Amino acid sequence: MNPPREMLDLGKSVATNNCAGCHRIDGGETAPGIPSLAGQRTVYMYRVLQSYRDRERHHDAMNHAVGFLNEDALLAVAAFYGSLTPFRPQADSTGDDQSADPGAGDPFVSIRNDMKKCNRCHGNDGNASASGMPKLTAQSTEYFVASMKAYAEGGRDHRLMGRLANDLDEAKLTRMGVFYAVQEPARTQITGDGNAELGRAAAEPCAICHGTDGNADNAEMPTLAGQDARYFLKAMRAYKEGKRKHEDMFAAVDSLDEKTITDMAAFYAVQTPIRRNVKTPLTTAEWIDRCARCHGIDGNSSDPRFPMLAGQDRTYLAATLNAYASGRRDSSTMHAMAGPLSDADIERIASYYAGRQPKSVLYMQLPCEEPTTN
């Protein structure tokens, strides 16, 4: 049912005096980062305005603009902007065509350039084939991050790895750790010269931390199953010589001779590595499918409680997702949705919805059917 004329007239008056400076009287944004209001869902806008008035949502300009408005004024201005025809989305000046093709979204796009250096030694999927190079698959994300920090901070003595790790922040390291954790691990072809059966017996004390077959359950412990035998030897020697700092490992390797370590390397090399229980990040298309549950197909919500995202300002959408992810905007549902998003995810989702065609909705009151009598 369309709002009554007197409500729309009141809403236009409120918009002229309190809102038009930023949102224009026709509901269009005046600068990047300011949302468009034309055609936005009335119930959603009304509730948001209430939260600004009651200072449950913090934004100095909005708190000031609606701070003294009563319920009638809030509802009227929400109805006024909701009754306007939405604007067609503007062309994306960045040249990014991902808004038209969300399926192209790579969940690891933000780290691909950084991983080019890793690929040279460890392979495109972390299953290194070169002798002496560790396989990065089958490890937990936590262990990968801790290992890289050890290289950066000097806990592991390796000049090249130290430089590479120093160039990466924790967010990138975590993303890289997830990437390697979700790849299918492959067993090494470099099994060494040791006796695997003798190595099995020698490795029994290691099972407490690394698992009977070298597949660790503890996120802080590395999986040794399927690991390159030559790399295993190098790592164990580094612990014996103190080039790797780890008190428990110092005690573990102290009594091991070279022959025993060689046998252990052969044992672990022939074991089958098991992929860690780490979820593969969603693609942009998969995230958009989740968004559609509340915000509708292409961001045109049919439920008046949820905002229309189609055609919305890209900068505003990205800033809003970041605010939900960080908790600056209070919504347990949106925090859970936005929390796992990478910067690249947020930019792609914002770009996608900014390029969708917004559609108005008309809510009608339908008469109830008369009950039938037998």
C-alpha cells in the first residue's frame, strides 16, 4: 500500500531540512562513501534512523541530523525516500569487470602475487617436488604462520626465508596458510637412503606430538607424513645445531645420531599425508549466494527489513562491510558474515552490488479471505 500523501509531504519537508545536504532531495549520493536512499526499503530505513537517533549506531553527522526527530518524522522521511525511483548504477571507473562476473572471484586473489616467490621452490600448490624443499600442504594454518614468524624473527636461521617472511603481514600469512592447508597433500618422491622400518621404531616417541604415522592432530604441531626426506634431515640438523629455536625439539634430537635421523626421514617420507580440517574460503559467487538469502537476487530485497544493495555506492558498501567485520557496526549476523572476508572479497562483493540494477518494491495490503462454512 502506498504511503498517504500527507506522510510523503512531511517526509519531503524533513528530507529538505535534515537530509538533502548529503543525500540530495532525490536520494542520490553526493560523494563516494555516502549511500543512495532512493528506493531503499522503508522499514529498514526507519529502523536505521531510530538507531542513529537513539545513538545505538554512531555517526556524528547522522546522530545530529536525526537526534531531535520524533517517530512520525522518522517514518515519514523513510517512506519519502523509499517511494523514490532508484538510480541506475554508474559505470565502474576502475575498469574492474568483476561486478559483471562474480564467478571469476578467486578467494586467494589477494595473495597470488606474494605467492609467486613461494611457487618457485614449493610448487603452485605447496607440494614441492625439488629435493630438499619442504611440502607446505597437510599443515595447519596456525603452524604455517608460527613457522613464518620464526623465520622473520630469527627463531629459524634462513636468510632468504627471513626476508620473504618480513615482507608479509599476519593477515597475508594467515591467508597463505589457509591456501596450503586446503590443497590436497601429496607424498614425496624423495624417500632418502634410510631404513623405514628402523625409522618407525625410532619415531615412536615422536607420536605424542606428531601422530603415529606422522599426521599431527594438534594445530601447533607439524605433520611429518609424506615430507621430503632430505628436508627432514636438514630440519633435524638445524635443531641439533641450535639454528632452529625450540626447547622441546632440542631435547628430542639430542640423543639421535645421523643414522637414526636418516631412518626416521625414510619412515615419514613413505607415510600418506592427510589434509587438515580447514574450510576452503568461498568464492565471490558463493558469498553473493549467501547475501541473497536476506538481500534478494542481485541485491534487490523483497523483505522490507533488509536493505537493497543493488546500485548502491561501492565505497559505501565496502566501508559498511569493513565496519561489520570489525564490530564497529553492531549486528551479530553481519559480523559472522563479514568477519571471514578478505579485503579482496569485500572489494569484489561491493563492486558486484554497485553494478546491479536497483528495483523499487510496492507493498500492498491484501484483504483476508472470508472463512468458508460448511
